[in-house]
Amino acid sequence: MSIRLVRAEVLKLSTRRGLIVASLLLTVVATVAIELILVLLHATNPAKHRIVGGINHFNDGLYSLTQLATIAAVLVGATAGAGDLAAGFFRSLVVTGRPRASLFGARIPGGLLVVLPLTAAAYVVLALFSFVVPGGAATPSTTLLVEAGLWFELYIAVMFLLALGLASLLGSRATQIGILAGLQLLVTPLVQGLHSPGVGAESVLGLALWRLAPKEILGGAPPGHLGESLVAAFVVIGAWMALALGLGAWRTVTRDA
């Protein structure tokens, strides 16, 4: 993998206007719109709608942003993994003589360089609104903002890598988007809402990622199964990443051009 290949991946993804617009809508635009709507609701009926800002607002907003940004990460990951194949461009890449493993490897930093700045910008918007009109509520500390931001970007990076590996394996964007959207929006919240998820809940990727979240922000998310150790959470995340990326790389190397 070379810097030139990474730049090419960034260029391919960033020039897809539909992808970038959709990602912006799901991250920055959605965050700004939600915050402005909440400000207007409080201004028109402060007795019914609580004031925007403060740590509780930050917690709730971060949980919602995580769900929306995950969809953006899945879209970018799916495009990075299967976009060349769907466009008929994969054969042209192969005949250049570049190792297929390098082609797959370049998609990882290339896609992350596209999706992480977008999600980081949305996170900054959310953090700023937590200080704009907090009223008498306590605001997030600098330590919490840094820790929550790093955890949020880790969450998005993991979801991107999962989507990239699955799309490379299946060779289809639509199929893997449906699978991951179902897992993220249905399965994970359902298991999180259970008081006693039972044996095997620790293997759910979303729960393992929430186990790494700062304790101060867990009030904005369902309780879930948070009894597993940090070591177990890292093992689960590492296993998912190794499986997804390993299968994606294997399929890229063995796929017929």
C-alpha cells in the first residue's frame, strides 16, 4: 500500500457527490437541525420542553448522533468496499499489476480520511450546543469531551471497517447496508434494552463498543449488558474486525477480475 493508492481512494470517495451529501445530511446537517429545533421548541414552550445544553442534553445528543453517524459510516464503508466492483472499475485496477492486497489495504485509511472528519465536525457542533444555553445545568468537562470524542470516533471507525470488510466479501453495497442497518438499528438497541440479555450478549459488537464509553455518557443510552470486562470488550471488537477485514481481504485477492 502506498500514499498514492490512499490518495486515490480518498479522491474516489470524495468525488461521489451523492455519498458525501448523504453523509453530511446524516451527521453535520442533522445535528444542527435537531439542535435548532430543540432551541425553538424551548423558546416557544419552555414549560414543556427543557432547555438545550448541559451534560444531560449532551448525553442524549451523543447517543442519537452515534446512531446517525453509524449509518454514514456504513454508507462510506460499503462504497469503499464494493464501489469499484459495482462500477466495473475493479478489472482496470487489477490489470495495472498492483497487488490486490494493497488495493484492499488502501481502502482502510482512504475511507477513514473521508468519514471521520465529517463525524468529528458533527460532534463539535453537538459539544458547542451543550454550552450555548445550558441554563443552570452542569456542562460537560473538558476531560469528558475529549474522552467521549475519542470513543465516538472509535465507534464510527469500527463500524466503517465492518462495513468495508462485509462489502468487499459480498461484492454488494445494498446487501451489506441492509444487514448492518438491521444490526445497528434493531438488534443492538433490543439487546441493550434487556435487563438480563443472557449468555452470548457479550459478543454483540455494539454492546462491546458501548462498554468502552465513558460512564458519564451512558445515561443517554439504554442500560444494556455492561457487566463484561474491558478486556472482553476489546477481544470482541478485535475478533469482529479480524473476521470482517480478513474475509474482505481474502475475497478481494481471490475474486475474478
